[in-house]
Amino acid sequence: MNVVEEIRQAMAEVRASTLQLFTEIDDHDFRRQIHKDFSPIGWHLGHIGVTESYWILQQCKKESSLSSFYDSFFTPTDTPKANRANLPARAEILSYLSTVREKVFAFLAQASFAPDHALLNGANIFHMLIQHEEQHNETILLILQMLTAEQHDRAPVLPSSTRTSLRPFPLAREAGKLLRKEHEMVLVPAGAFFMGSNNTAETLDNERPQYEVKVTDFLIDRRPVTNRDFLHFIEAGGYHTPVWWTPEGWQWRERHEVEHPLYWRQPSKGEWLEVGLTQSERLQLESPVMCVSWYEADAYARFAGQRLPTEAEWEKAAVDGVLEESSRVWEWAATWFHPYPGFAAHPYAGYSVPYFDQQHRVLRGGSWATRPHIRRATFRNWYHPSVREIFAGLRCAKNPEL
Ligand code: AVJ
Ligand code: FE
């Protein structure tokens, strides 16, 4: 298959996935802002189209835009989150999307990926757009998850019909026997490795350029921290023991009265549910803990006598092939999001640069909601350390005993 056909297929695939995510959204939820830090779910649809139009039709093809209203409404820097609820009708946005897509495919069919063209070289702008839409797919899923949780909390559907067959999971005593000491950690030997990538076609700017990084010996969990592990932290009073928390983390915990991962619910003592994407279910003890902030992840690691891995450690371990289940939940790293030496913003500074601000922590790996192109060892995600609405968990590291 040639490059054009591969790109066409990848674009069609992610678009089908985007549209599929909207099939059960009613018009009310389409435009409603359910959380102040997230746009209405329908805004993402228009934003995907405007981004595609801007880079291909305006920047590459030099056409004028289809709608200056869409351009500004669906561009984050022009319209703050608080002003995004007054969306055009869904049918209109959908027709805008398909008009843009038709023109983009016409351009693609005859495009030449000239090496001297900053955007078309290696088809890099197309790869960027595919990954952009893939990232918005995950954000859309975060909002769907919020809607399900809201529904659950309004009218809890307890698993009452199944309660006779489902017994609550083991309580503290039993859970205590299955502590982290049973967790397998792998020793990654000290050494230099090449971090990041020089693939200018298929990676994003913040993964480049590749550079040599030396790490000292460290141990890292083979698998992410599980709900069982995290339950032990809760039952040991982890959320009420300031010593495990950074000062900012403790302040955050106190202010928001955080007592458990975001979507855990406790309908009665000793019985935990987790609200999932479509329904709540009994907490799955062996699944990776999910929807915890960096503050909670960091506190857990300290409680366990361990620490979060740096992103260099994470990437070395990933490249060495010792990480299992590395795309079930995003994994918080100890590292602040920052530019690699020699970083150059491309295609636009707004993608990464505003977040090189010592206010955003790196996440690595990918979650069950992350589409395939993004699941790679060098991909860098980032969020403010207080964010727990994302599908994020952790894996611990520690220094070898001397
Ligand atoms: C890298 C996931 C934090 O969603 O804010 C999408 C990705 N940037 N459109 C975000 C992104 C511009 C970004 N994250
Ligand atoms: Fe975007």
C-alpha cells in the first residue's frame, strides 16, 4: 500500500471512530459543559474539522477558510472553555466536517510530499492530524465517562439484582496478604540510551530530537499498580496521612476532600464499585488503578516505599521490553513536561510550548482509550498534577538497595 492510501485509510478509520463515539449522545449533552476544565463534547467535533481545514486547506493548499466563525469558535486560543457551549447544530457541524474531509482527500490524492516543504515533508502534517484526532477521541471518551458517572450518582444503579451472586471483594485482612511485596519489580541496568525520536514524519515535536540519556540502575514494576494495591493504601489511611503527600498534594486533597480514585463509589461499607464507561461494576481488584491525580499517584508510591519513575527511566524500561500492560492506563512520571535539548516547535508553538511551564507532569504509555498511532515508547502526554479525569494510573520505581 502506498503512503497516500495508508494515510487515507488511517484518516477514515479515526473519523469513523470519532463519529461512533457520538451515536448515543443526545443534543442536550452534545452542547453541555459537564466540567469546567473540559469543553462540551460537541465542541471537539468542530475543533477536529477546523484543525484539519487550517493545516491542509489553508496552510498547504492556500485556500481561504470555509467559515471564519468556525475558525474562531473552534480554536482554543480564540474561544475560552467557558464560552464554548453555544455550539452550532450538530447536523451543521457534521456537514462542515464532511465538506472539509472531501476537500482534504482531493488534495491528498495529488499531494507530493516534497522534502523541502515544512508541512508535507514525509506527510508529517497528515500524521499530526491523525494523531490530533486520535487524542481528541480519548478526550471525548473522558467526557463520556463523566456523563456515565453523573448518571450513576443521580440514580445509582446498584448491582442489586446481581448482589446475591457477586460477593463484595475481600476486605482489609485478606487484601493485606496480597501487598505490594508480591509485586514483581524488574532491575533495569545502568546505561546510556537514545531517548526520543528523530522521525520527523510520524512523531510530534516534543519527542524530538533524539538525545543520549544516562540512567543509573533502577527497579521498576513490571505491571501498573492495581486497584487492590490502591485499596490497601486507602485502608491504611493513606488519604489521611500527610506524610505521604507533597505539601501541594496535601493541600489539594484537603481542599477537594479527595478520599479515593475519582470513579470509585462505596454504596456500603466494604463494598466498592467503580463507574466505568458505560456502567458501574464491582471494583476489579486486579485491574490497574485509574483516574488518580499525580498527587495521589505520588503519595501512593511514597506509601509503598517507592517513587514514581522519571520519564527517562520509563522510556528505557519500555525500550528494553520489560514493561507489561503499558497501554491500559497512562502512567504518571516524576518528570515535569519540558523540551528536550535542541527542541524546535513544529508545526505550531501552541501544541507543546505553553505547557513547558513546570506546572504539567508527564504521562507515558497510553490507556485502553488511546488509539494505536499514539501508543509508542517515545510519546509524551502531560497534564496538571491535580487532574484525575484522565485514564491515568501509575507504576512504581525504586533505587536498588545498596
Ligand atoms: C496532550 C492530551 C494534553 O488534549 O490538551 C489536542 C492534546 N493538543 N489538541 C490536550 C491536544 C491540542 C493535549 N494533550
Ligand atoms: Fe486539539
